[in-house]
Amino acid sequence: MIAAGLMEPSGLIEQGGPLVWVLLGLAFVGVVCVVERLFFFHRARVNVGNLLTGLSHHVRRRAFAEALHEAARTPGPVARVAHATLLRYYLPRTDLRDVAQEAGQMEVPAIEKNIRSILGAALLAPLVGMLGTLVGMLETFQKVSEKGGFTGPAELSAGVFTALVTSIIGLTVAVPLYLFYLYFLGRAKRLVHRIERAGIEMVHLIADAREEEEFAPFRGEVAGAKKTAKPQKDPVG
């Protein structure tokens, strides 16, 4: 009967002591951070290849206003880095590379936000649970010593079970939070890689388009000279 009552959620909370509320607080913080990260990475989802293809068409036509509009209406940090690079399309290649790198670095804190909080809750939960178990075991053996070492098996097992409640809750909180931490860590690394790729390709697209426009008249003159040039005949020996 005692074990059945303790196995109920309300019984676990009541019998676990004040540290159970600490564990519930860690679980609440972890759940809030997990939900926030899920929404963030869902909004940040974008096909980098399709985005760069669409922007490249505008850049090659020197239609930077259309490219800026397309980058601005696309959500996510990848599009923001592309937009920041397009805003300074007139800069040389080296300066554009610095602009793209700085814009990418500005997005890193938002990408890593709350991930460490999830890890902290996952690491603290089992420690708090172990502390609660040790405190509960100490109280149980203290009661046994107060009774002169004479106590029934049912009372002793109930005390030990109560002491283990915090460890059970702590591990229940820690395991899923740590799995979510690994998941978000992988998502963050992949997103940073996409940002770096988008920044590098945008720099090359803008710089190459500008160089093609600058050297277009020269290429035309060279092509015209080749067409008008007469072939020389070999002298007859």
C-alpha cells in the first residue's frame, strides 16, 4: 500500500522532500528552452541552394534591389547574412569577405542561445537527485538509530524508497534534456556551416559579377579586333 501510494506522481512529489521542487524547476526551465529552440530552428530552416540560386540570377543582372528584397523576405540567419553582404556590394572582394564573416559571427549568439541552459539543467538534475537521496538515506538511518536500531522491514523499505525518489526524478529529467542538447548542438553546427557557405558564395557572386561588368567593354574590343584582323600569308620560299 505504501509503495502504491508513492508510485503516484503526487505521492512522489510529497514524499521526495523540498529538493523535488528544485528538480521540477529545472525541468520547467529545460522544457521552456527546448520549446524555444524548436521554434527557432524551425524558423531558420531554409534551402541554401535554392536561396543562392535565386539571388545569383539577380546579382548577375545587377538587380541588387531585387536581390535585397528576396533576401529580406526570407527568414533565418542565412538570409540575413546574404542581405548584409548585398547591402555592401560596392566593396572590394576582401572587404566583402570581412562583412560576410562579421555578419555570420553576429548570428552565432542567437544560434547558441539556451543550448547551454539545457545542458546545465541536464547536468544539475541527477546531482540534485543524488543529493536528495543521500539526505533521505541519512534521515532514514537517523530514525532507525533513534529507535535503538529496532525497526520493521516495511518501515525501513519505505524510508529507502522515499530516499530514492529524488534520484528517479532527477534521471527522468536529465536523460531527455541531454538528448535534446545533443540534437540542438548538431543543428547549431550545421546552421553555422550553412551561414559560412552562404557568406562565401555571396562574396564570390557579387565580386565576379562586378568584375564581369568592368571588363565587358575590354572583352568587346578584343573580340572586335580579332574579327577585323586579317590572316597573314606565309611567304613563298
